Amino acid sequence: MLQILARLGWGFDIVSGGELQRVLAAGGDAGKVVFSGVGKTAAEMRLALDSGVDCFNVESPNELTVLDRVAGEAGKTARVALRINPDVDAGTHPYISTGLKSNKFGIAQDQTAQLAAQTAQLKHVRLVGIASHIGSQITSTAPYLDAVDRVLDLVENIERKGMHLEHIDLGGGLGIRYTDETPPTPREWLAALLARIAARGFGHRTVIVEPGRSIVGNAGVLLTRTLYLKSAPAKHFAVVDAGMNDLIRPALYEAEQAIVPAEAREGTALHYDVVGPVCESADWLGRDRALVLQEGDLLAVLSSGAYGMVMASNYNSRGRPAEVLVDGDKAMLIRPRESAEQLYASERLLP
């Protein structure tokens, strides 16, 4: 997927050195990479500087100090944007809310102008932008517009003091439809943001956004086979061969995703909890789903293209599934199924 986006000329927002190395291995342009994240290590900073990333989104005064030192040791100047915490409620799950003052992300608004002034005094960093990211799976433009206004207020404040900012990074988090959500399309979302920016007199600035989930979420499907149908006093269970190690969103966020049979059957539907084989009661993919099922049937968990494989694990020593890229009538295996031997290949037995 990264290779496809790189070929289309897209940039990338990363939060680790590993993500940077993936982007570069896939043919991405380091000059179109923004390095975000609240916990960058000095080694990751050095890797990013040596690779020529476009910008670091700095999230604390101490991080800025470390970056200035690392850039000086490397004989480089780091381009930076200050990521503010606008204290905007994105109306999403608390685990994926990132723009409230109680969240770990970003710099408090009332501290940002002072930090911008301090940045101008450092020798090995150059302030080029202001950044914000308020959360994920956001289904309304209203929180974004609130954040835009707060970001632009800060830009005006900073520039009144003689500093010029090249770009405004508004982050991402645009949601998708999993069940009955009605988010704006990426085009509608971006049009609303750009209109507000233009109305505030900043239409000439470079604007960076990170659409993320909205471009891949609905494109992915998790296929799983029904192993057993089981009835208990309180409910019916469909035990399938995929579990929380393959798709953790339901267990982690109590997220609902549509589940449909790969081939429809005639008959009377029963209400099933669709559960996996992992030894946790949190191991479920869907609850109270009306399905006509027989053992052996394939089910499709829809909208699994985002936060699926990237959050998968080997819990219970379960290999991660294969990934197949489908383009029209063509299918390509892009990641083979993980074998048991691969799970322990890097481990060492005691003498």
C-alpha cells in the first residue's frame, strides 16, 4: 500500500524510525515526510535528519532541545513545526482523542508562542509551521473548524512578532462508515477546511493534511471461516478462526464493524456473537449479529483496511494472516501467511 501511495506522489506522516524505513523501502520520498509523535528518540531523529525528512512536528520543549542538539551533532538544520494541543473535543473514542488538554499530545496553546520565540534563538532548528491533530474516526467537520480557528489565531500571534510560518499542518483523523456513521467525504472535508483558512486570510499558505483511515479503511476486508456454531443459555456463538490478534479494534475500542457472509444462505437468521479462538472474553469481532450460518461458512468483516494488520499480534502464538491485494479481477499475495517457525525464529534456547 505504501508503494502505491508513493507512486502516486503522496507524502507520509510517520511516528517512528521504523515507519520511516518502511516508507523509504517502499520508494517514498523522504522530502515529503513529516515526523510526528510524542516520543521520538535521539537515534530516530538522527535517522530522519540523515534521510532528509521535510519537517519534525515537535511536541514538547524538551524534545525541541534534544532535536537542536542532535541536528547540531549531525551538522544539519532541522525544519520544525510546533504541534499545539488546541483543547478541542473531537467527539470520538477517548483512546483515539488527541486534541484535549488532558491528552499527552502537543504543546498547550498558551505556551506555544513563547516556545516559538525560543525556537528562533536555537542554532540548529528552524521554525516553519504550526501543526495540530485532534483525534481519529471523526465524523463531523465542526471539531476541525474549531481547531483551524485556534491554530490560525496562534499563527497570527506568532507572525505579529516577526516570525514567518511556511505551512499549516491540520493533521487527519477523518472517519469512515463502519455501520451507520455519516462522515463527510475527503473532498467535502478538505473543502470545508480550505474555505475556513481562506476566509481567515491564509489561503496562500501550504496546508498539510493526513487523510489516513479515510483512504484505506473501507478498502480492506478480513475473511474468516466459521469453525463452530455454539449455543449457550444466554446466546448463540459463531466461533471463527480469526481473533483479536488479527483485528483488535473491537476488543480495544468496543468498535463495531459490519460482518456479512461471503455467500448468502437462505434460512432463518439467528443472533450470534462472532468470537475468535483466543483465550480472552474480549476476543470478539461482532456482537448480536443476525446471520444465517453453517459451520465452514466464510464471513467478511468489512472496513478492516485501517488499524487491522498494523495492530495485529502473535498472541497465543498465532501467526498473522496472509494479505492479498485485489485490483479489479487481479489478485496479488503481498504478505504470506506467517508460519509457526517464523514466530520463534529470532528466539534462542538456553545452553
